[in-house]
Amino acid sequence: MKKINFRKTLFAAVLLFQLNAIAAFGQTVVKGSVKDNTGKPISGVVVTDGAHFNTTDAQGNYVLNTDPTRYPMVYISTPAAYELPSKEGIADGFYQYLDAGKSENQCDFVLT
């Protein structure tokens, strides 16, 4: 019967734990703004990745921490006084994909 090397087993377990911890905390910061089609900032717009959310401030800016490997895009809810831009009658521009290779993503939205 083969002996189990305790040190090698412990090393492998610690290494696996560290790799899982790094993957679990693969956070990305998403920053951006929501403005109308004239450039005026819109406050109070909900920005979400599907699990986490934030709202825009008085200058129309937001910051959201997310994990783009689990939540690959951010999107907004449209306030009652605004409409989403559309292409051929279909709403467009209310979501953006994130780049998981970046530690910070910039996602700006425009409403009409």
C-alpha cells in the first residue's frame, strides 16, 4: 500500500483553495452615466447586473461592483418620463456587455 504524503496533499489543498478564492473574488468595477439625448444627466435610474444594483446620482453617474464571469452584462430600467432609443421599432441600448479581462468597465447609456 502506498503512503500518502501529507505535505504534498496539504500543498495541493491550499493551492486549490487559493485558486477558488481568486476566482470567487473576480470583481470588476463598472462605472458610467445615464443621460438624455441632449446630454442632460438623469438621476435615480436603476443600473443592474441582474443580481446587484445601484442608482444614478444627481449627475447621472453610477458605480457598480460585479463579477463579469457570472453576470456578463449591465442594463438599466427606464424611468417613466423617458424612452429607450429604438432601431426599427425595437428597443435598443438598454444593456451593455462587460469585458471580463478588465478590472474596470465604462458603460454609458442614453435615453430619449
